[in-house]
Amino acid sequence: MYLGFYYKVVPIIIVIFLLFLFFSDYALISFLIFLTSIGFIALFLLIFSQFSVSIPLKIFAYKFIGVDNNIHNDINEDFLELIPAPLALIDKNRNIIKFNKKFKELCEFENNTENLLLEDLFYEINTNSLSLAIDNCIKGKGVKIDSGISLSRNRTAELKFSLTNLYDQVNIIVFINETTKEKSLEEQFTQSQKMQAVGQLAGGIAHDFNNLLTAIIGFSDLLLSRHKPGESSFIDINNIKQNAVRAASLVGQLLAFSRQQTLKPQATSLTELISDQISMLNRLVGEKIDIIVNHESDLWAVKVDPNQFESVITNLVINARDAISESGIIKIKTSNLNKQSIPVIKGVNVKEDEYIQIQVSDNGEGIDEINLDKIFEPFFSTKQIGKGTGLGLSMVFGIIKQTGGYIAVDSDRRGGGTSFNIYLPRHIEEISEKENLKTDIHYKANIDLTGEETILLVEDEDAVRIFAKRALESKGYKVIEAQDGESALNIMDSIVDRKIDIIISDVVMPEIDGPTLIKKIRLKYPHVKVLFISGYAQEAFKKNLDVADDFNFLQKPFSLQDLNQAVKKVLSNN
């Protein structure tokens, strides 16, 4: 059976025997000892070839004892099973020859691979790319296919090919690696980058529009102050202002998505806030749709901007209404979640905390799975043209994120409807917050907007600066204007006969921006009062100021009344 072994060993034994016979007095004894040793070595290699787990050593043992024919049937099977990765052996025509257990488990197919091609195992694969990869592999090139391969509808994979001659002929080892998790993370990262880029673009556009709208609303207020409500001109001017306010609301949605709007958060009871909205929401959805509200008793407080959160609920209810074809039900449910019930949101690392969950669900037609990842993108809409701007859900997304919460969406096209789940961190209200809110309400109701103080107005947008100057002067203030930061510094250095009571400054200006300007002025006038105005949110530039810096902020666009109230409030604070 093992003739190959003897053909190799016997000539060696004869040569060694002749050498011993020539050089030793104990040639016969030495020869017998040597022959016995060779026998033990042959026996050891025979056993080793059957039980060795080292493929190279097993091949050596087989070759040495002359069992070449067993390599084909034994070595390759062991080789594939010993590799801790999904492997298969195919020929150049893509026929599957052998595979290991891990390959079978990953691809989920039966043991019978007769007439089975490699591409038959996949839900989706480009056969042209596969053929090209195999041709390149046969030419000695390392090849990988990392796109366009699906194991099933929601599972992706990549293939690597390597040339081998384990069968004493040209075959190819196929290594398969599931990439579902990696692809998911990559898509989430790409989506995050896209949302961030769109957000930055939206924020920049919103800033420029807010400057224009400030001028339109402001000059409309100045014109309205010269006309009586009954005049036709008053109605026309008021229509201009109202449309500008609507445009400001649209810009606010862009800022909300980009998380660059100025929020005014306060401790809020969602039970009261949502209950106050119900009558308005019922009018929005119509008589054929019922709104069912279910609040948890003793619902925790949250810290949100009440006006903005009302917009969140309104937008979600409107989307639910549009998803219901005729009659249906919209449910609004609130509940407390302790730290042991932290929500699990795909692709989001939720901070460990106590949360209030707000769920808005419907029994409508649901959302296609392909659209779920795009649902919060600005200007993305599944509605018909003219039935939405595509900014509603993006605004919801931005407000919730800026508030420090999370939002997730689940949908079932088989009749389960859609459910939006909002998670807001619990807020424990302090007594001082309640007192400050009461004081602010009382202040606005009893304010006198006139004054005699001197104001330095710094604004690079001409229209905004002209309107603001006229608005302030109409209330008795003395206004010194500067068109940029450099001009403002020169004015402050040249003033000797009067005191500047307050500086009103834009934030984003050429050369010297608002925060830098105030830092320089406060080196000489440390207690000067400041009111920043900007189309960007307060948080966008707050990081450029020292923690100890005392400043106030007014978001553009603002009306004549908003500006005068803000100035009076700053001047009244000690």
C-alpha cells in the first residue's frame, strides 16, 4: 500500500549500510538498529498523517510515506473546516466544489451543491462583477467584491478570492464576510454628515433671510404707526407684515432643523400643555378623525420652549392626519421612564437618565421602509406637490435635538400605522424658576418703552440699522450708529462728553464680529450693557464669550415692539 515509502527509503538504507560496513566493526548491529529506527519513524508518520491538525505537517507526512492519492480526499476537507471563517472552494466556472460549516451557516443552503453555482447562494449579486473578479484572480491578482452583494433583503456581504492548487489543479478559495453591521454604521455616519451639512446650509440661508425680514417687518411697523386701522393703506401694510411674519416662521423651521434657533426653555407640564392644544388639534384633523389622549398620572415636568413644543405636537398630528385616508384614530400618550427603561433607538447612544415619553401614533397607511431613513430630512415629503413644504418633521427633529431629547419613528405598512416616540429628559423644577417666570410676565404687562439714554447701534446691514435707529429714536433714545466693529471702536475712543448706556450689536460682521468687539470695549468700559441681535441662535456664538460676560440677546427678525421691549429690559436690569 505504501510502496512510495519503500522506493524512497530502501536506497538510503543500502547506502548507509555500506558506509557502516566500511567504517565500523559493528556494521550488522548498527544496520539492525538503524532499520528498526526507520520502521518506528514510518509508523509514527503514518499515525501522525491521520490525526495531525497542522495541514503543512500532514501534507509532509503523506508525501514522505508516499500516500499522494489521499491528499485530494482528506487534506482539503480538513483544511476548509480548520479555518475559522466562511470558506468555499470553487472552480473557474464558479461551480462549488467544497465548503466548510461556517460558509454553509452564513449562506443558509442545503448540503447538496451539485450543479450549484456561487451566485445561486446570494439574494443579490452582479454576475458580471463576479466573472471579472474570478478572471483577475486566475491571473494572480488579489480580488475583492465589496458592493452589490446581499445574503438576504437586509443582509450584505463582501467576497474575497484567492488562487490555490490544493486539488493539483487551478481552483479558487472564496472567503465571505458579512458586512451588515458595517454597512449600517457607514450609512448612519453618511446620513449624519448629510444632515449636518444641510443644517449648516439651512442656518446660513436663514441668517441672511432674517436680516431681510427684520427690515420688512420693522419698516412695516413704522408705516403702521402713521396710519389708522380703518385706512386702506393700513390693511395693505398689515398684509405685508403678516406675510413677512409667515416667511419668518418658515425660516424658523429651517433654524429649528439646523438646531440654530433661540429657544426659551422653561419648566413645563406636558399634561397641561397638550390639554390646552386639544381643541385646536381637533379642528385641524376634522370630524372623521378622533384624537385620544392618555396621560400618566403624576407625569414628570420637562424643560422645553412651550411654543416650540406646541409646534412639535401640531406637526406630528398633522402628519398623522394626512396618513389616514378617511376616518381613523390618532393617539397621544405620555409616560414616565425610569433609568431601568432607557429607550433603545437604532444608531443612537441614549444617555442614561430619566425620561418622559410622548408617543403620537395613528392607524394610517404607514411609511415605506425605504423612506424611513429620510423622514427627517428637510424638503423631503411623500405628500403630493403643494401639500407640504417638507420642513415639518425636520423642524420637529431639530427642536427635540436642541432640547436635549431623542425622537424615533416606527411604521408598519401592513395596517399598523406609524408611531413617533419622543423622549425628553426629566426636569426637577426649582422655586427660583417659577419666580423668574412670574416676574417676566408682570414686567411685560407694565412696561414703559420710552427712554432718554444713549445707545451705540452696531449693524452692518444698512436696512436693519436704519430701521432700528428710527424705532429707538421714536421712543426718545439718542442713537449713535456704526456700520461695523472698527467704526464702533473708533466711536468709543472718541467719546468724551457723553456716556454710552447700552451697546446694541450684530453678532456676525466683517473683520471684527460682535463678541470680539464687546471684549475689546469692556477692557475700557467693563460695566457697559450689551444687547446682541442676530439671525443666528444665541448658542451659536455664546461659546465665544467668557462665562462671566453679561449680555442679552434678541433674535432676528424682530418687530419695533420687540426691539423697544428688549432695550428697556436691559436698561432696567442693575
